[in-house]
Amino acid sequence: QLQQKIDTLESLVKLLPDSLPLRSNGQAIFGLDTDDLEDLGYAGAINRCFEVNWGMRAHGLRIAERGDKLATTLGILRQVLDKLKPTDDVGLVEIWVDVFLEA
């Protein structure tokens, strides 16, 4: 189910209107912190990474541009999905995917 949601999110990102600005810059390059991965695991690391780069999910999310930031976000989601074990808790990752789908 998480894979399907990420696929849906990727499809929606491709359909974003051209009226949204296209941003391609180095500021959008971010990733999972190795210390966070060790201390928090993949779910905690993705939560911290996205809070820093997108803001608190409880405040809602507004996608105001196309480009590198969204591409990087999708890449991180796919990376984490590949690394998660069947016994890992995917709840926090799925919450973020749902937040992006609602944006």
C-alpha cells in the first residue's frame, strides 16, 4: 500500500501545473542524516529530514513550486521504502506520504 501511495504521489507531482514556479537550485539538495538513521531509524530520520525541509506536518503542507525539492523528496521516500524491513513501523513514513498527497 505504501508503494502505491508513493507511486500516486509521483504521478501527481508530474501533473503539477506549469503555473507553479520551477525551482532548480542547490538548496533543494537534502537527505537523511546518518546520525539520525543510527539514533532514530529510517522512519525517525525521514520525519526529522522532512520537518527541517518542509516544516511541521501538523501545520499542513503547501506545495508552491515544482522542481528539485519535490524530486529529492520522492527520491528519499523511495530510498526509505527500499530499506524498510517488513518488521519496521512504516506508520510515520505513511503519514508523511499522506500529508504530501493532501497538499
